[in-house]
Amino acid sequence: MYRTVLSRQARLFTSSAIARKGPVDAGKDALKAVDRTVSDAAVKGIEKGEQAASTVKQSLPNSAAEAKGEAKGKAAEVAGEAKGKAAELKGEAKSKV
């Protein structure tokens, strides 16, 4: 009789997959979701950096001669503004005297 009980118990044992996820599987899924979110944000940051770099490259002069020309132009512009402001202040001072 002892043998029949053991054989019946052995037949009742099944090896089917558990339908519910355990805490380890749930943790893995949560970490995968977080990893995906962080990866997407990093990729967006890299793309924005590349766009900024290309914008900066476009705004910079191509050669040293071009840079010198732009600098001279800006210097002349600033000098003209300074002379105009000086003349304006000189006129105001004369009118006050």
C-alpha cells in the first residue's frame, strides 16, 4: 500500500509554468522599462548636442581671414557708435552750459 501512495503522488506532480510573475520577474521588467527610458533620454541628449554643434559650426567663420574681416567690421561699428555717443554727450554738455 505504501508504494501505491508514492506512485499516485508522483503522478500528481506537474511542471507547468506559473501564470503569475514572481517578484524577480516583475523587478526585471521594471528595470527594463527604466533602462529604456534612460536610454531614450540619453539618445535625445546626444542628438541635441549634435544639432548644437552643427549650429555653432555654421555660425563660426570658415577661415582666419574671414574672422579678421568680421572683427574689423565689428570694431568699426563699435567705434562709430562710440563716436556718435560722444558727440551726443558733447552736445548735451554744451546745451547745459
